[in-house]
Amino acid sequence: MVRQTRFDFALFAALAAVMLVTRTHWISHVVHLPDTVWASFFLAGFYIRARLAFPALFLLGFAIDLVVIGNKGGTSFCFTPAYWMLLPAYGAMWLAGRFSARRFGASARALPAIVGTMLVALVAAKLLSSGGFYFLSGRFPDASVAGFLPRMTRYFPPMLWSTLIWASLAIAAHALVALLQPRTDDERA
């Protein structure tokens, strides 16, 4: 239990740090890193057992957005009542991570099913976040499904690639940790 709590805390801290760097574009003048938020929620759901991690991660993202808008000259264009659609969107990623951990576990054989689940959740998250913004923000007075679909095809690929990049790094880190962990006598047999 203590070991899991330490792991939860360490992973949360790592995800929070990466979110801080990528959402604030803190080092964009050196290198532009793609946003990690979607992968972070999936990974937190997959690995972190503490339920408070979801609201804490959401509040961190919200606080980052407020700071970027208020202090770093970021645009408030997306900051509308539709912003709260991020809650179910991030929740879709979190729940997909939870589901994957319980249903498939963390073995290499489960990787295709885990990635498939993550991709389905990513589509749902994009529909919730972008659809929520498009239809609920008030920024698009003549909102229609026909008007939304081109936006989906324009904005989904970068979200997909950034999530796949960060998820791939997490898979590599997981594999490295598994490789470096000492095996017990039972596992060697």
C-alpha cells in the first residue's frame, strides 16, 4: 500500500510537471513540445489508484490555463462556458485508462487492446471537447454538424499524434522499468 502510494505520488508529480511544461509552452522558445494532457489523463487512469488524482489533474490544467491567459498573454478565446466540457472529455481518457488497467493489465500482449481503448477514448474526448466548444461556446452562431466535421478533421490529427507520442514514451518507460526490475525465483522458473 505504501509502495503504491509513493508510486501514485511520483507518477502524478511527473505528469503534472510535463503538463506544466507542455501547456504553458514554457520552453517553446527552445523546442515546441506537443501537449501531453490527453495522454496524461489516460496514464493517470491506468496507473494511479488514488481517485483524487483525477480532480487534482483537472484543477492543475484549469490553473495552468488561467495563468497562461492571465499572465502569459494567452488568448481567452476558448475560455467560455463550454470549457467545462473538458471535464467529461478528460474523464473519458481517465476512465479508459482505468478500464484498460483492470481489463487488460500491463503486459506486452495487452498493448494492442490498450492502445485501441485509448484511441476510442480519444475520439470520444475530442467529440466532447471540440463539439462542446463548437456547439456551446457561442462563438459559432450557425453551428451545425456539417460545419463541425471539417473542424474535427482539422484538429483531431494533432491531438492524435501528440497523444501517441506521449503514450509511446510512457510505454517505453514502462518496458524499461520492467526490464530493470529484479525478477523473483518464481518468475525465473
